[in-house]
Amino acid sequence: MTHDHTTSTSDATTPADRPDGAAADAAAATREPQEAAAPGAAGYAEEELAGHAGSPDSPGDVAEESSTDLLADLAGAQSRVAALTEDLQRLQAEYVNYKRRVDRDRELVLENARFSVLAALLPVLDDVDRAREHGELEGGFKAVAESLERIVAAQGLTKFGAPGDEFDPRFHEALMHAHSAEVTTTTCRDVVSAGYQIGERVVRPARVTVVDPEPAGD
């Protein structure tokens, strides 16, 4: 009976009453789950850092994207400047051509107006020439006639046509033809009314009588 009581007392012993070796084993078994969880946490931290390092939002990637955007903006600005420059050059050329046309048209209008006014004065100038031929250009009438001739000459009107000039249909209008052995080409003999021109433009051809060379058979 004494032996059975002793065995029951020994089986009921608590961990705190066990020897030091048994207590150490129990503590180690308690720590093993915590230590097993530690490597997992470390691995997660490393993966998180690696994820941030490779993220497109990293400073290096942001700087590269900003540089690409700036280059694209610069290329677009240069393209717009080139297009505007081309438009400006075209407008300048059109303006220069327009100004030339306006200047040419203005000069043409002035020339036509001057031509019309001077052409209207030709009968008066013819009267002055006839009065001079007959010796009637005297006194105050002479002064007026000479003043008129100076004014029209200042406007570019020049007189042409004189006896002995070679006949030129561009500048002469033949009123009568005759033949003469004294000439070798068609020649102006008498000037009925003088011709006038402004520059190279004929206002009125000289009206003349002409003589032609004698026919070869005669």
C-alpha cells in the first residue's frame, strides 16, 4: 500500500517542480513558433524594399520622364516657331509684291493722267507753232506761248519731227507721197504738225509729207 501511494504522488508533479533540464526544454518549445515566424517578417520587409526600389515612381524614373517631356515640349515649340516663321516670310513676300503692284499702278495712273492732259494741249501747241511760222508770235502772246512750252517740257513732253528725217511709221504719219531722185530712202519732206512723246510713249505721231526714191525701172 505504501508503494502505490508513492507512485501517484510522483505522476502529479507540475512542470515547475521538474528538474532544470525539463524546464529548459519546455521554454525552447515555447520559443520555436515565434522564431519560425521571424524569417517570414524579414522576407516581407525585403520584398517591400525591393518593390519600392523597382517602382516607376522612383526618383530616377521620375527625372527621366520629366526630361522626356521637356524634350517633347521643346520639339513641339520649335515646330511651331518654324511654322510661324514660314507664315511670316510668306506674308512679307506677299506684302512686298502687293506694294510693288500698288506703286506700279500708282505710277501708271499718274502717267495716264499726265498723258491725257498733255494730249489735250497739243492743238494749242500746234497753234503756237503756226503763229511762230507766220511771225505772229509777238509781245505778251509770245511770253505766254514760251511759258506753256516750258511747262509741258517739264512734264516730260518732247517734240519730234523735222524735214529730212528718215520716215519711221512708229513716229510719223504720212499724209502725202512723192518721188524724188535726190533721196535713197523714204524721207520726211514737210512737217504739217509736229509729233510729241512722253519718254518712249508716243502721244501723237508727226504728220508729214514724204518722198520716196525713184523706182529702179525709171
